[in-house]
Amino acid sequence: MAVIRTFRALEYPLFRRFFFCQAVSILGHWMQQIALQWLVYRTTGSAAMLGLVAFANQAPILFIAPFSGVLADRLDRRKLLVATQSFASLQALLLAVLVLSNAFETWHLVAMALMFGIVAGLDTPVRHSLFVTMVDDRSDLPNAIALNSFLMNSGRLIGPSIAGVVLIYVQEGYCFLFNALSYLGVVWVAWTLPRVRPPHDVAITGFLRSLRDAADYAWHQHQIRELLALIACIAFFGSSYIVLMPVFARDVFGGGSETLGFLVGFAGFGAVLGTTYLASRGSVERLQRRLVFSSMLAGGALLAVGLSPWLWLTFGLMVVLGFGIIVTAAGTNMILQSVVDDDKRGRVVSFYTMSFLGMIPFGALAGGNLANIIGAPRTAMIFGAACVLAGLLIGGKLRRDFRRQESGQDRDS
């Protein structure tokens, strides 16, 4: 019964088709990310260049996501998803051609990463706002979100490990080619989704006015505001750990691409455990309390990674790090989508995308440059301590709000 409860959103045919096609796409995505990181570090040997590529790969999300959120609330989300997934496939194909023909230079890799960041900024709010159309029972929406996070992190577990082994035998370009083909299934599923007509007042409201209305709504909802602040801090200081991993793999532990794959893979394993835990929860009512703990857990694990002298211990810490980050990130998304008004869903999801995915590249850029100056271990320690501090300060506000909410409910009853 517990297994059925954990995967209950798969009972809906639309979500089930999306889930399995998305599984292939996510596997290809993570294979591309690891292959790109390794290619950059193999050809440049620079942690700062790793940070720059990671920055270009995700920085556009911060600026493009809010406009994508407005589009998701005003236009046909199905067609938007078809367009974004098709452009993502084209980006991967161009990258594969450049690398397999050995016609690339470092600036090509930065440009391709930037192209992906632009597409991701358009795609993420649209894709996340479509979950509500895939499940008939609104109470199963948090489970669908948790299963999507489970899928993403299963791909992060399997994809880097496969990429690490594949890169021993073939060029990075083959990982990019596989990723280009992996998007086709999601494009097909997008056409099968039902069309949702936007509310009339949203459709006729000016573009900037629509964005401003949603921003005012999010700011004055204390719960939403504090959740977005917490996930922004964890994204900047915690999730940017990935840019440090090539340095840990080669320079700290003396390994190669397979070591990099396993370091990121163990973090993915922790994230899978985290999303499985979230998917098995019946409701999101007490999830805020867990977010405080999970954010501090992630920070403590990253701090310990910087202190760890042994690879086997670092593998274990990466599991804890991945668990803490994803419970904080996916849990925040679950709460937001449960409390937000439907007519503002796309825009509020875009704010979440900005706070999480949009802040990671800035943390990666800062982390890469700081690692060049003081080394990757000390950078991990500083960033980990910052996550713990964010959990204490912002998480404390969330807990106080939660207590006031409970007290109000008790009085009403």
C-alpha cells in the first residue's frame, strides 16, 4: 500500500506518459551536463572556466523565467512546451556536431551553454505549470511534483555515472547526441495534453502589469516570500557544489571522469532518497518544518565535504548533501503549488524557478572563482556554513509563521 501511495500520480494516463518520456530526456540532460563539465575542464584545466560555463548554462533562467511565467498564464502551454523542447534538442545537436567534428573552441562551449540557459528559462515554468492538467484530483498534485523531482534526480544519479564510464571510451559528443534525441518523446506527449484556456482578465492584462501583480501577490504572502528566500540561498551556496566536483575529482582525490561521475551520482542518489521520502508524504501541511532541517542538513554536509580527507567518506556526504538540497527544493515547490491561486500559477512557478535554478549559476560563478583563489575544499566549507546560517535565520521565520498559522486554526476550531 505504501508503494502505491508513493506513486499514486502514475494512475493518471497523461502524467504516466509524460513521466516515462521525461525519464529518457532527463537521463540525456544529465549525461550532457557531466560531459560538458568534463570537456571544459579537460581542455582548459580552469575551475574559473567551469564556473563561467555553469553560469552561462543557467544564468539566463533568472531573467527569462518571469516572462515565461507570464506566457504560461496567457498562452497555450502545450505549444510552448513543444517549442522549448524542440529548441533544447537543436542546442544539443549543434553541440554534438561541433565536438564530434572537432571544430569547437572554448567560446563555442560557452555560447552553447548560454543557448541552453535561454531555452531552460523558457521551458521550466511552462513544464511545471502543466502538472496541474495531468492529474484529475488536485490533492495528488504534490505527489506529481514529488515524482517529477524523483525523476530528475534519478536521472542525476544514473546519467552522470553512465557518462563517467562512457567518457572513458568515446568522445563527449556522443553524450550530446543522445541528449538531442531524448527530447523527442516529450514533444510527442506535449501534443496529447489538454488545452487550458487562460482566465479572461489574465489574457487581456498588460504583460508588465501581469508580472507586477504576481510579484505583489508573492511579496505580500509571507509564506511564499520566505520560501523563495530560503530556496534562493540554498541554490546559491548549496546547489552550486557541482562546479567544484571536477576539482575534487581530479585535484583533491586524483581521479578522472569516473570519479566525477560517481561524486555527482552519489549526490543524485541522496536526491532520489529525498524525493522518494517526499512522494510518500500524504500532505504538505507540516513540510515547512522539514525544510528548516533539510536546508541545515545540506549545509552541514557541504561543509564536511570540504573537510573530508577520504573519497569514501565524501561519497557518503554527497548522499546527505543531495538529500538535503532536494527535500528543500522540491518541498518548496510542493508547498507553493498547493497554496498559489490557479490564475497566478505560471508566474509564481517562474519566481520559484528564478530563486532556485536562476541563483545556481551565480553561486557557481562565485564558487569557481573563489576555488581558484583559496581552493575547492575551503570554498565548500564557506558555502556550507552559509547554507546552515540561511536555514537558521529564514527557517526560523518560517517556523514562527507556521506556529501562528496553527494557533489561528486552533482558535477557529
